[in-house]
Amino acid sequence: MKIHRALALALLFLIGRASGGRADGVPRAVEITARRFEFVPSTITLRKGETVTLVVKSEDVIHGLFSRDLKIDTDIDPDKAQELTVTPLKAGKFVAICHHFCGAQHGNMKLTVVVEE
């Protein structure tokens, strides 16, 4: 019986890896907080082909999150969290920016997304 359980767990793990998400089919959630003048965390790491849900929220004013390469373009309202589903198709290092002017240091507001093979 222990062997069957171990095989079942191994199979669920492999299915989850092959589908790019968790074994239960639910995408991994990555929380990102925007605030003047940073994203926290400032760097996230994803896997190529892995579907993830980005849960983005603002602590202060309206911010934006934009990356042409990752096909991300959303407003981040301080009153509610935004959920974005992302599946990176190529490996590399990408930069997402805030695309709503939020003050003097707005230009420094960047999120680095590292996509690994």
C-alpha cells in the first residue's frame, strides 16, 4: 500500500510539473505590492511555461504594471487587488514598469521578472 501511495504522489508531482503549475491544477500565486516608488518584491522568478497568477495591489495611489514582453498591462487601484494570469513563453530577464506617474521618483519603479528554463 505504501508503494502505491508513493507512486500516486510521484505521478501528481510529475503532472503538476508538466502542466506548468501545481499538482492540483491551480496556478501558483505571486503577490506583488506597489508603493511609491517601488514594487515589493523588486524581483520575482518564474519558470518558462509555468502559469502563475500575479496578485498585485497598491498601498497608496494608482500605479500601473506594464511589460510588453510578458504581455502585462494593468492598473493597480489602491482599493482592490488585481489578479493577472501569466505564462512566460521564453526564458530571460524582463523589466516591468509602473506606467502611471506617481511622483518624482516614478522612473525608478521597476519590477524585474527572471524567467528560467
